[in-house]
Amino acid sequence: MYLDSNEGRVFGSRLGDGWTVKDAFFYGAAYYQPQLGSEVIARTKGHSTAELDTKATSPNRVSAYSSTTASSYKTWDKVITP
């Protein structure tokens, strides 16, 4: 969420609405990225057990990302087209 600061606002709003962290992130990106006029790939890393976490439901604290825990993390991406 670097290209438009409003992405973070939309992301936070969706988290408050109960969306998963992953879905809120991609929604924020998809809402503003089409303004670029070309295809964009939004990408983030998340712990494999946290894919469905919401602001209210995080059953387990995940390990910090490091070279020894990297295999526990997944890369999630979404192609956004204008």
C-alpha cells in the first residue's frame, strides 16, 4: 500500500467491518490501483495459519518472519486490471 495513501484507509475500514486481513488488503489495493491505467500485481506475505484472520479473530500468535520461519509464510497475490 504505497501508491495511494487512501488504500490504507480503505484497508482499515474493511478490517473494522470484519473482513479478513488478506481480503481487506487486496480490496484496498483493487479500489485504488486501477487509476494507474495498467495491470498491477498486488502482493503480500502472510503466515500460512493466518489467512482467514480478522481484526477480532486471531486464534494464534504467529512467529515473526525470519530466515528460519520463512517456510511458514505464504505469498498472496492478486492481479488487478483497470
